[in-house]
Amino acid sequence: MAIVKNAVYMKEVELPFCPGCGHSQILPQLDKAMAKLNLDPRKTVLVTDIGCVGLSDQYFNVNAFHGLHGRSITYACGLKMANPELTVIVLMGDGGLGIGGTHFINAARRNIDITVIIFNNFNFGMTGGEHSVTTPFGGKTATTYLGNIEYPLDACSLVQAVNGGFAARTTIFDRNLADIIAEAIAFKGFSVVDVWEYCTAYYVPRNELNKDKMMKLLETYGFKTGIVHKVERKEFIESYREVYLNQPSKQTKQVSLETEFENNLTQKTGIIIAGAAGQKVKSSATVFGSSAILSGLYATQKDDYPITIMTGHSVSEIILDKKEINYTGIESPDYLIIIAPEGLAKVKRIIQNMNETSTIMIDDNLVSLLPETRAKIEIFPFRKTANTIDRFSITILSLATFLARTNLFPIEALKKAVMLTQKKAIAEVNLKAIDAGVRLVEEGTYVK
């Protein structure tokens, strides 16, 4: 094992790496770079993830964060954005570079002020020497024993392609390695140092790699060494603060749902509303749940809808109870409100499994589509009635009809929830829809 001597930030201990491992040569150069910059150890963070290099942070007397493989850059960005005064340095292998490639690209593209040092030994060293995104063409690894058929990733060109701030490439043989690392750390913006090195456990013996062959690889691929890209542009956090920091914050309306009404609930009750996108199913279900809370009940809501916008089904499940609800699933609802064919198609299996104690409240245009069921059926002109007010009000109208039929709690609670949670113009429409939904029951405009 290599023993660290004359260190400033590192502990003078034996490093745990294999004999001849390049990691043992890079870390003391990082220590020298940090000393050259006289970094405050209390404001310096080393971020690592999985891989042999992930063992490194514990040997430095600075802050450290160790996380999941390929995610070190995301942690580093979060640390820097939360506290821009920190100097944040990522130590990652070529394996982590491949796994976290998207994070690498976007940190460079945004020009976030972190430094990434790539310990590039051309394979996954910790797990047995599998090939990575930087394995040279023809390189023999545990997973490319006949020779790699892929070409290696040029990390520096990738930074340049997205207009990142600083990119350098070097090797463990470079006498100026500490100076290059120091310049990268001091750079205001995203910086990367791609350090080519040895994995003496796997890649070196499988490929008879030595200094001359490493230099030949650089020449073969046309990979420049030293500082290969440097551009001065505004750093991401500075730009972010300029745009957002001095903007007045939006005041969110605080809604208090204190009990104001009585309720007549006798048992835990499950309600499903099966509609279509654009019918305000989710928002109306939320208003209904709020009105239940205003009536002293516990309420849960679970929604189901496709990834598409304004097309497909929209289904909301609501559970009401007088005590806390710990399980939010509904195997068979007590009440099923159906207001659109898309919703009906989605709950068809539920309809078939409902029993005689359950009730289906359905729009009159959809009755012919109902599968066979043992549930009681009540038919209402939901759509026709909603169209006289606003077609988007069909869900709140049907919930008002349901409430008028069941009398679980007062209609006034539903109206109060509308006024508390919705904008004035929307609330006015929905209040009219609630009254219309109640009239369907009062006037007997339905069929059992």
C-alpha cells in the first residue's frame, strides 16, 4: 500500500488501493492542489460514489459526501446550489462517468461551479474489471475478453460540445498534474480533469498497458492533453440568483379546514368517480374531500389517469371515515359515479364485481354500455344538465347529486369548500352546478 507523506489536507496513512494503482498517485496531487489554493477545509466538500475512488474521501480532513454510483455530480450540484460558498470537488471513476453521463452533461451545460476529477483507468475496477465508456477500442476486459468493439468516450470534447466552462486531460505521469487540478478548482464554472491512470489489478495485466502505450492511445485518438477547453461565461448559480432571488414571492392562499358542519356517516364509505380528462374529476374530488373534512370526517383521494393530456380516462377514489384512514385502496366501492365512457371502460371490472349493497349513479347516455352487475343502478341526466351551465362542471354536479341522495353531510359544506379553495369565477360556475345537481334529486329527475 502507498503511504502518504508531507500531506496538508490528507491523513498521513496507508491508502487501501492495489499496488501500483493510479489512485494512490492522483490523491496526493489533489492534496497539493488544495494546499496551493489554501482552501478552507470547513468550506470544502469531496463528493464520491461507488467504485475504488469512493474510498478516497475518508482520507481527507474536509467535508465529504458519499452516495450512489453515477450520482456524485447530482449531490455536488445540490450542495453547491444550497451553499454557493462551498468548494465542491467530485472524485469519480470512468464507471461513474458512464452511469451518470446525463448528470455530467447537464452540469457542464449549466456551467455549475463544481470540479469533477475523473480517475480514468478504462474499466470498472471494483467489480472485476468490466469495460466502461472509456475503454479503448480493442481493450480486453472481463466483459470484452476478445477486445472492445466500442470507441471510447472523450469527456473533454463532451464538455466543449455543451459549452461547459473548463476541460483538461492529463495522465498520472504529468508533473504539472497538481497545477492543472488547482486551476480547475479555481475556475468559476464547471470544470473537469480527465486523468488517465493505471488499474493494476485488471486493465494493466490484461492489456500490458504501460506509459508508452498510454501515450500512444492519446495520439491514436487525437486526444489533446493539458487544458483543451476553457471558456468564460456566467456561472449557473449566479444567473439563477439574478433572475429569481429578487423576485417577489407568490403568496399561497392558506386554507383552513376546521370542522363547521355535522355528518351522518355510519361506516367507512368508498366512492369512485369515473370520468374523462377535461371533466375536472381530480379537482372536483379534492373539493368534495375538503367538504367532508369540513364536516368532521377523514378523507383520502387517489387518482388514476394516463400520461396524455385532455384525452383518456380520469378516475378518482375517495374514502370517507370518522376515524383515521390507513389504507387508501378500494376493492369494491359503496358508490360508483360514472360520467364518461372512458371512465366506464376503466372501471368495467369493478362494476362486474359490485354487490347488491352498492350503488351505481350513471349518466343516462351511458346506460347501454354498462356490463352486467348486481349493484343498484340510478340514472341521471348529468351531461345534459351540466351543458346548461358549463360542460366542465359535470363532476361537481354529479357529486352534488350524490350528496343530495345520500345526505352524508350538508350540501352547504360542499359549497363552502368550493368558495374556500377555488377562484371566484370558477366557484360561481360550480355553485350553480351544485344547485343543479341537487335539483335532480329534489325534482326526481332520475330513474332507479
